[in-house]
Amino acid sequence: MSPFSSTGLVAQDHNTRKPVLLAVDDDAGTLLLTREFFGAEGYEVLTAADGNLALNLLRQNTPDVILLDVLMPGPDGYEVCRRIRQTPHLRGVPVIILTSLDDPASEEEAYRIGAWDFVSKPVHWPGLMHRVQYAMRAARALHAERAANRFARVINQSPNEVLIFDAQSLRLLDANVSAVLNLGYSRSELLEREFSSLLFNGSAANLSRNLALVKGAKQDHFHLQMLRSDGSSYPTEGTLLYADDDEPSVFIAILQDATEKRRIENELHRLSFYDDLTGLPNRRHLHEQASRLLSLAERKGSRCAICLLDIDDISQINNSLGPAAGDRILQEMSQRLADVVRGFDIVARDESLTVQNSGLQLARFAGDEFILVLGDLTDPVDPARAAERALQAISQPCDSVPGSPRVTASIGISLYPDDGDNLELLVQHAHTALHSAKAAGKNRYSFFTDSLNQRILGRLQLERELHEAIDTHGFELHYQPIVDDDLQRVVGAECLIRWPRPEGMRFPDQFIPLAEQTGLILPIGAWVMREALAHLQAWQDRVPEDFYLAINISGLQARQPNFVDSVRTLLQEFPVRPEQLCFEITESLLIDDLDAAATWLRDIEAMGIRIALDDFGTGYSALAYLVRLPVNCIKIDRGFTSQLDTDREQAAVAAAIFQMAQALGLGVVAEGVETREQLSALRAMGRCEIQGWMIGKAMPEADFERFLGCYPEAVAEA
Ligand code: C2E
Ligand code: MG
Ligand code: MG
């Protein structure tokens, strides 16, 4: 054992390699002692007796530390040290100068040329050992720091964004240059933010879930949509890592801007699913979307329409103006169709379809053929409306090609499931319908099914006429008298709407259902109400005090939130007594929403207006309504009255209705009384007011005024 090992400072490196020490000295004794002492402490000791030998040795070796004497033959210690510092692989090796020169100037010079330490001879070996170990530790630390700096420089310059944030507070702790540049914050601004504030909506919402996954090492790869300081966002893909080996524990996000990747993906998608000329979805896209809409319709049991639109006479345009002009026209027309679809889509969305599910798809099918798919139809009139708008849009003057003739189109429509249960068949049938439209003179649409064609065309025509009649006050209100039990007095009249047309009078059954479907019943109902009140006011001095006008109220009208208020306002304008009004409602209005109806009815009742349940006996006729709701009277439906004298069963039901009404203290009006036999049958059951042709049909106001003047004499005579 070496006499020096008592220091106990074994200078073993962390790894198994022995530390290598080079001692350079012309004094053989010093070299021997060095070898002895450091060898015993686990060092591999190299020795050189002069400067040249040392420099030779250093060409092959990189010791961990060098002990260097100053005064030697050949290059002295200072010179050797200078050369060492100029040699790249030796730059980081600590050099300790050993010398008997003990003056400050020599020491100064030693540090200047790159020595780490300066030890005077004679050597105090344990002290030297400490300094050697210290120098080697310092060299290692320096080395590690340099490596870390180099690594940090690489990360900082990496094109990937690297963000390190506190695992608890999510506060940013570090960010590399890419992150700073891409996110648009300065570094210091960035370090004040939380990671979550750098994420766009969806990504921010999912953050805590994703971080939990990372902590549990269940997932590390993510797509994050990052939010820039200017509010814009960009997609990234990357890795989130969790590091809890240090305090505080952190997450490290290494992200790659995926904007370009997405752009390429989108471009590929566009190329394969969109038409180059018009930018519309192509046939392949149509096939996918239409199939989706068809299966949706199958699941929901609803309808879809395939509208095949073909530009009329495009070949003439191509021939006369050239194919480039033809292309421009196609582009402009597809733009217009897209606008029509957008307009329609908004309507569709109002009816609570989501954008994604919105059942509309426009595509360029081939050449000058476009297809519009309408999914989830509730009404087969919708495709007709869409077709009308499309035709109108197409026929506007064309701006893109000066001097081009007016462009028109024809449309063939087929319906799922009526005309086929798959896309191919539906398109085929739409083609057939398209040919019919062309054959019928172009610039029109046609349904594949003939009967549908007629029905829908008729309905749309009626709808147009209804609009016109509303605008021009084209309706009349007629009054059908209601008399008392003894037929002695006119107690009231029911207001019934009529629509005079050049081809004859139109009755409510022909247009009220459509008016209800389209909402047009609202302006019509408002007109009826105003007309009725105006007449009731005008007749005040001609009618008995308890005379009333019965007005039919449609369900849609009653459900308007402002209905009650509008009645109140009208009653101020036409100050008649509210008891002189009776609102006729049907059971269907009650069934839809009994609670809402109850509130509504109580408001009406509070105003003093009477309520009659119309068409009683035809629907559910549930007793519950009559008990719970403030109904004043029931009108026995014409269907019962007409069979009273012929059908015993119906008569029995009518009798039951009478009894029930009596028990509940409700009035009864018998509707549709045409004969004396019916009248006697009714009388046998109980007391009721009478309405029907036996007394008088619904008549215009002037006739009704005359009727009022001469009843009952003139009628009794008749
Ligand atoms: P309603 O309220 O049950 O009206 C009674 C219907 O029976 C009227 O038909 C009337 O002309 C008819 N009628 C009355 N007595 C006799 C008779 O002895 N024999 C026969 N064969 N028919 C008789 P109208 O005027 O065609 O009205 C039909 C339905 O249209 C009405 O049924 C009512 O539900 C609705 N309606 C009429 N006017 C309006 C209105 O202004 N607003 C609303 N919302 N609906 C109305
Ligand atoms: Mg009625
Ligand atoms: Mg009725």
C-alpha cells in the first residue's frame, strides 16, 4: 500500500476507466513519486522527461489531467502549455503547473497561457491530489455544460416547436425560437402564459383529458390546433411528454406545424372530389354524399329528391361563341346554383337540420349536367321550389360572356323511395323526367311521376294565388246564421271564409289546409278577425244584445305568442262586447300541447270571449278537456247530424254527447241541420242551437243583413 494512500481520496472516475494523468518533469525523482502516489490512488500515470517527449505523447493520448514542470530541457513548461491549448483535443484538459519558481509573475504567466492551477515545489502530495481531483471535476462539469449548451442550441434552432410548461399551473417555462415565431408572442410574453391559452377551441377543451392520458403514459401523440397571438390558428401534430424527475414536474410539447401537410391533404381531396372547372363536388363526391342522404332517409322513413339540371342548348353556345365561352357560362351557372343551394340550406337549417346533416348536395354530374340532392324531405313540394329557384337563377342575364344569349335550363326530378331505391335508378328516372321537361318546351322542371307532377304544379299554383289573394284582399267573409232551439231568434252566426275566383267560388276545404301548412293562415286569420269585428260593430243596433259571431281559429294562429294581445288590441279598435265573440277551436289544438292550450284558453276566457269546441264527435272527444278547460259549448259535427234520422248508432252517440254536455253545463250547437227530421231527432235529445242549410247557408254580409231583418217570417214561409 502506498504511504500516500492515507489521504483516502480515491480518484476513480464514475465509469470504470481509470483516470489518466500525465506528469512532465526532468526530475526523475518527481516522476517516480508521481507514479507511486497517483498509481496507488487508481490513476494510470504517463510520464515524460522533457517537453518534446510530452508533446509526442500528447499526439496519441488525451489525459484527464497534466502536471507540468516549468524548467526543462527543450521547450519549457510554459511553451508546452501554450501548445496544448492550441491543440483541439487537448483544449479542455486541465493543466497544473508544478514549479520551484515561486514568484507572482511566473504564476501570472502560467494562468495567462491557460494553466488551471499553479503548485509550488516541493510538492505536498495530498494537497496536490485534492487539486488534481478538483481540476478533473471542474473539467467534467465544464464538458457537461458545453454539451448541454450544444444540445439546447440544437433544440432552440429546431424547426419543431418545443414548449415546456409546468405540470401543475400549465405556465410556460421555456419555448424555443420556432414556437416564439409561430405563436407570434415575444419570448417574455410567452413565458407569462398558460399552455391552454395557446390552444384553439376544441384543443383547449380536450387539454386536461389529453394531459391525463400523457401522465398515465397512455398516449403521447396528438393533433393540436394552436392559437396565435393575433387570433388565427394553425394545426400541429406532435408529442407531449411528462417529466416528473425534476422539480417542478413539467410537460414538454414537441410540435410540428401541419399547415402545409393539411394543405396538401386538402388539395388531394379537392382534386379527387371536386370538379376542376366549376369547383363543385364531382360525381364521385356526389355518389358518397347522396348515398349518405339516401340511407339517412331510409332510416328516418323520409324522402329524398334527385334534381337533374341540364343547361338548354349549351352546344349552340359552344358552336357560336366557342368552347371557352361555354366553359365560362358553366362556371357562372354553377356559381348561381351554389347560391341557390346556400339560400335553401339556410331555410333547411331553420328547420333544425345541422349543417353537416343538412340534406343538400349540389354537384357537377357531367358536361352541362348538375345534380341537386335534397335529403330528408317532409314535403315533395320542396324540390319543386328548389327547381323553380334554380331555373330563375339560371335565366338571369349572363355577365361573364358579353353578347351571350339568355341561358335556360331544364330539370328532371325523381323521388326516393317513390321512383327508386338506389342512386342509379333515381338518376336514370330523373333523366327520363328531364327529357319530358325538354320535350315540353325547356326552361321548366318535371317530376318523374306524372300524378305527382300534376299535384305539385297545382299546389304551387294555388300557393301563388293565395299569396296574391292575401295581398289584394281577395277573400270574402260569409255568415251562416245560428238560431235558437225554437227557431224563433237568430242568436248568432258563424263566420266562414270564401274565395271568389273567375272560375267560381272557392271553399275553405280547398285552401285552408294549404294555408295552414304554409303559415299563410296567419295573415288570413288576422284578416278574418278584423273583418268579423268590423261587421259585428256595424251590426250592433240590428242584432239582439246576446247575438254572437263565431270565428274559426286555426291551431297555428292560436299558438302565436302574440295572439291574445292582438285580440285585445282589436277589441280596442272595434269596441264590441267580448261576449259577442265565440272562438271555435278543434280538439287537435288541445291535443298538441294541453298545458299551453289551457293557458291560452284561460286568457281568452278572462277576456270574456266564449269558446266552442268545433267538429265535436269526430276526433278523440276526450271528456278530460271538457272538464279541465274553460269551454262554453260544443258543436256537434255535421257528420252526426246528417245521420241522426238514419243511423241508430250515430244517434246514440249524439244522445250521449247531449247528456254529457248537459251534465257539464255546456251549450250545444248542432251543425249541418238540413231537414225537419234531423231537427226533430235533435229536439228529442235535448236543447241546442241550430245551424244548417235548413235555416240558411253561409251568405255575404248584405244577404245576412237582409236575413236578420226578416227572420223568422221569411224563412218560415220558405
Ligand atoms: P266548420 O267550422 O265546421 O264549418 C262548418 C262547415 O259546414 C262550413 O263549411 C259550412 O258551410 C258547412 N255547413 C253548414 N251547414 C251545413 C249544412 O246544412 N249542410 C252542409 N252540407 N254543410 C253545411 P265551409 O264554409 O266550407 O267551411 C269548412 C271548414 O273550413 C270549416 O268547418 C272551418 O273548419 C274551416 N273554415 C272556414 N272558414 C274559416 C276561417 O275563417 N278560418 C279558419 N281557420 N277556418 C275556417
Ligand atoms: Mg266552425
Ligand atoms: Mg264544424
